[in-house]
Amino acid sequence: MAEKKSLGLGSRVVTSIALVAGWLLFLVIFLAFYVPGFGTQNLAIVLAPLLVVVAILGTMWANLGIKYMWREASPTEKTRGIKYMWTRASPLTEKARAKR
């Protein structure tokens, strides 16, 4: 079965830079021209686009991490599933394993 083509690392970096730069540009223009006094409504207008940018970037980079996590997984890890892989990768479980 053919693997679906997804964004590469370079595309993700360029998209990340463009989104952050766009949000900063929006922030500067909004604060410079549209804000007479900085109140809670203006704070919401600034934070809402930031949350959208964080959601887009988080989804984009998490997708890449999960894709590569499955590529590097051993057959045992693939059989046991993603919960097993996350607990194996957790630094807290490493410390608990070292105490045994």
C-alpha cells in the first residue's frame, strides 16, 4: 500500500515561521492602529489568533512526531500500541525503571 504524501520537514519549518511572523505582524498592526486603550476585549482579540496559530502548529508537528514514532517502533511496540510506546518514552517511567 502506498504511503500518503505529507508535508516534509522543510515545509513545516517554513509554515511555522510564516504563521508566527503573520501573527506578530497582526499584533503590531492591531496594537498600533486599532487599540485606543488596552482592555479585556482587546486582549481576547490578540489571544484568539494566537490560540489558532498554536493549534495549527501543534497539530502539524504532532503529526510528524507520531509518523516517525511509528517508523522507529519495534514489532513489539507496534503490537502493544501507542500507549505502550508513550509510557516507554516517558522520563518518569525511566526513573522508576532505574530504581528497580
